[in-house]
Amino acid sequence: MLRRRLSSLLLRSPCSSAVASSIQQQHHLLLPTHAEKPPALNLLRLFTSLAGTDGDRPFIAFVLGGPGSGKGTQCSRIASDFGFSHVSAGDLLRNEISAGTDQGEWILEIIREGRIVPSEITVELVRKAIESSTAKRVLIDGFPRCEENRIAFEKITGTEPDLVLFFDCPEDEMVKRLLSRNQGTS
């Protein structure tokens, strides 16, 4: 069984620590952190060897970490190199807003008010993205953001993640990355 350490989750959400703790307890996840840089290629090989298929159900991996921790970058690489579908919860919400639907306008209002989009809405968007994917391996980037999200995902989809990847990145590095992302934008 693959074990990963999730104890220092850096998500910017009041309940994100509970997500990490709950997933860690339920899935018995732990990975030694004594190595400064884990052997990424070996980890990816292990990851893809675990990513078999169980009938019609795809292999699902939650990818968590703070903003600027490298989730999207690494998901893109894993998807490209190892045949995963990359589902970004943030992109799904932004796409819904861009579509100009009533639901998209409602999501925009919630985000502008600084609230978290209800779990059922985000889970339904994620579920549709998983179902429309032809890949049998799916990375769900940036979701769940809180314990309630995880519970809703498992209830609505009837499944649990097969793997949780957590990108632990020092806060000063995340800030640096986020600031460099926005250079040249107004």
C-alpha cells in the first residue's frame, strides 16, 4: 500500500486540515519526509503501476496542495507522460462561469462573496468531467478543499479516491510563484 504524509496541508481553507487528517486516517497514508527531494520518477512509476482499472470505474487520485505548490504543473506532466485525464476543479468552476449559465452566475456571486461553492455543485461538475473522459486514470486537481467536499464526493459518486497526492511547498516559495504568475497582468 502506498503511504503518503498529509499532516501539513497548506490549502487556504478553514477546514483543509480536517480533509488531510480524515483522508490520512481513512486511507492510512504516510510517506517519509526525511528526503529533501523524493525520487519523482520512481514515485510516478509506482503511481502508474497502481493505476489499474477496476471494471468501468476509473482510478481516481486527489491532488492537493496550496496555491502555487505545483499541482497544476505536475498534473499536466503526469497526464501527458502517463495517460491520465487532468480535471481541475477551479477550471471547471471558471468554465461554468464563462458559459454564462444561471449556475455560472450563481457560482460567480458566491466566489465574489468569498464563500466556498457548495460541495454538491463542484462534485457534480467533477463527476461530469470524469464521466466524459475516455481515460481510465483521473487526476482531480484542487479538490476536495474541505472535509465536507470529500464526504459529498464519496456520497454523490459512490466512490473514494484510490490515491491522494499532496504537494508540500514552503509558503515563501508559493508566494514567489503566485507573484511571478501575475507579472505583466493588470
